[in-house]
Amino acid sequence: MNVIRQDKYRPSYHFSPKSGWLNDPNGLVYFEGRYHLFYQHHPFGTTWGPMHWGHAVSTDLVTWEEQPIALEPDEHGMIFSGSAVVDEQDTSGFFGGRPGLVAIFTHHDSPPGTGQVRECQSLAYSTDSGKSWIKYADNPVLEDKHCLDFRDPKVFWHKPTEQWVMVLACGQTIRIYHSPNLKEWTFASEFGHGIGSHDAVWECPDLFPLHIDGKRAQVKWVMLVSIGDAPTIREGSRTQYFTGEFDGTTFVPDADSEKVRWLDHGRDNYAGVCWSDIPVRDGRRLFIGWMSNWRYANLTPTERWRGAMSIPRELTLETREDKVALIQRPVRELEGLRTPVLSLKEPSLAEIRAAFSALRLDCYELAAEVATVGDFGFKLRVSDQQETLVGYASETQEVYVDRTRSGCSDFHKDFAGRHAVSLEAVENRLHIHIYVDRSSIEVFFNHGQVVITDLIFPDAASNGLEIFTADEQITLYSLELYELK
């Protein structure tokens, strides 16, 4: 374990594979006290290659134990993205009347002599709580020869209609299918024409209900859709979301969905989906994303391994500025990593600077509430030559992360840059919550209303922390700092 931690840029508290390539999270499911994280994995190289399902488990969403590879390529092709569910009622007949785990995934291949790519949906099941997997003998279970990009099935049990529902990416739309048993699927509806961003191929959908402002009587459904990279879009790959109604057959977007809404305003949160089968007594909608971007994912300057997940987040729907917005917050389990460093109430700038000057940190959590009367921010992972800025620009009312001087960035011309988004302060206050690891920054502004996730690759010696402001009279109401290990 110590050898792994010494890898350059290896994150301390984000999941990364011991070796090889990682991209999309797959098969997120909770079963018998353990969170399962499957993921797109090339175990024999550090760039995208023949896709397997890697596997890790956790009891707390924080400490992950890597498992043997769950699914390997076979006669039907590579193992692309998908989901996993608890078949509680044994509708599949795989488990002799008991509950068990079923994985639903995309097979991807290019049959010899055809010159064509083929994608279809297949099943695997586990009778030993996810330790080993048996592929269904009659795979594939769903095909469509007319759709080339036909992948990433996300499946859930829809209790009101007593059936399984699959949302599936097909080119630049999302198709919805029904099944009584996970084996036989019928087309129900299609979503996506004339709405949302169509800058690139649609991928990795998810569909789930959330209560508005925690009120049981008010529910909306949320559709997540990731869009791939294309040369014409500056941002590369990213994820959008829609809100609306779902009756088990058709997703109908609401008026707020007519405007494109991004899940994350950084460059490095892609293909994220939610865990299935979280116990009712918990009740949270838990999300994780791949912390990279197809624009440069194969080029990031790591060795032996490449790719990491974001921190797990809880998703909620809350009314902000008279509109219902998708809110992200770090899961509470991360608090178990904390070692308190600073806790300041209404500190002066001199007090903060003096406290920061003595610190050398590479993995930490910083939370501050500030009066938005002028430009201000924090410089993270600082040295003479390197720094990453997290700040607020009062004239444009923008929050931003600036990784222009964050460290190694010459592996791609589009990596260095400033990523900003408009955000109105509430009563002239701004809450900033920052997670820093050895190769990433995740910032939650105004309690998760706006999120910016960005990779950075600073030198190990770039471990200073500073505050900057255009106005020496700026008011900080509070500042909390924790080292995370």
C-alpha cells in the first residue's frame, strides 16, 4: 500500500486503480452492507484499451478495497458501461427465489469483415454477493442494428408499474425500455429531440426521482446525460441534466429544462451516475463521476495508473433563486477523514495570512463564508512557480477555478485555463467548500448550488496556501481547515 501511495499524483482519498486505466463508473449498487463500484478498466495499459469491468468495494464510501476484475471481454466483444441492480424478487430466475445482483452492460465489438461497430446489451449475475460473475447464456438481451452508438444501460425497478426500466443512450437521444425479468425488453419511448446540448454523442444516462426541498409531497424526476468530446466544443466532455415527470413509460421535461444546465462547471466530472438500492432508511441519492475529460484523458502525466473518481456526492433538488436546481454536496462520510487544522470565527486577513504561512498541505478540506464586497479567493497548492486559484470576481459575479499555473499542463493545449460561471451571492454572502487532493480540486459554492471539478498536476513541493483579495477590509465570517488522510 505504501508503494501505491508514493506514485506521483496518486490521490489520497479519491479512488484510483492500483495499476492500469480507469474511466466511467459502472454498476454502482449497494448490497448486504457494501457499496460496489465497478468501472471501465484497461488492466494492461495506462491508456484506453480493451474494456473490462474493474471492481472495488467499500463499507463507508471513503475507503475502497480493490477486487479481482469482474467482467472480461468475450466472444461478444469488450465490456462497456452499464449498471447493476439487486433483483430482490428474483424476477430473472437466476437466484432460486432469493435476492441477487444482476449487471446490465454494453457489449462492444467490430465483427471481422464487416467494417462496422456493433453495440448490444447483455447480462451477468452474481450468486455470491458480487465476488464472481456468470454471464447469461443467451446474451445479448437487447439489440438494434440501426443505432451505432447504442450503449450505457442504466436500469431500475419502477415500483408504481411493477417493472424494470432501462434508460439507454442511442446516438443523441435516450431510449426507454421495459422488462418484467431483465431478460426481455420492449421499447417504451424516446427522449432528447430538440432539447439539451447536442454538441457531441450522448452517453451514460441516469433517471431517478428526488423530493423538492425535502418535501415528500413534491417530487421531480432527474435525467442525467453526459456528452462526449468534439473538436468544436471548448469544454470537451461534460454532463447535463434535465428535470421533469416520469410515469414509467415517458420522461416529460419541464420548462426549466429548456435551458441547458450543466452538472459541473469544471472540466473533470464526466459519465457520473448514482448508486442503486441504497436502503430506504438512508434515503440519499449518491453519485460519483469519472474525474477526467476525453479531450486529454489519455495524456495526463501519471505513471502505472491513469484515472480517478470524484468524491462521492449526495444529490438533492432545492429551490434556489425561485427555480428548482440540482444540488451536490460531499457525502457526510468524508468527515471521518478530517484532522482539524484551523477553526476561525470572523478572522482578520492578517490572522489568516499568519496561520496559512506556517502550513504545508497537499490533501485538505477548506470551508469559508465570505462577504462578497470585492474580488477575493484562495491560492491552493502554491509554490514560487505554481498555484491554483479558487475565487470570486465581483464585477462579473462569477466564481471560478484558474489552473493556468497549476503545475504540469503541457500534455495538452486545452488543459491550462480559467473555468468560471455566474453565481449570485445570497445576501452578499458566499460559501466556498473546497476539497484538495494531490491531483484534483473540487469546489462546492453556496452549499452545492454550483460545483467546479478540475484536475491539477502540481509538484509535491507546491504545498502552500494563501488568501488573496482586492479589498483589505473584506469580511470573513468563518474559516475551517482540515487535513484529509
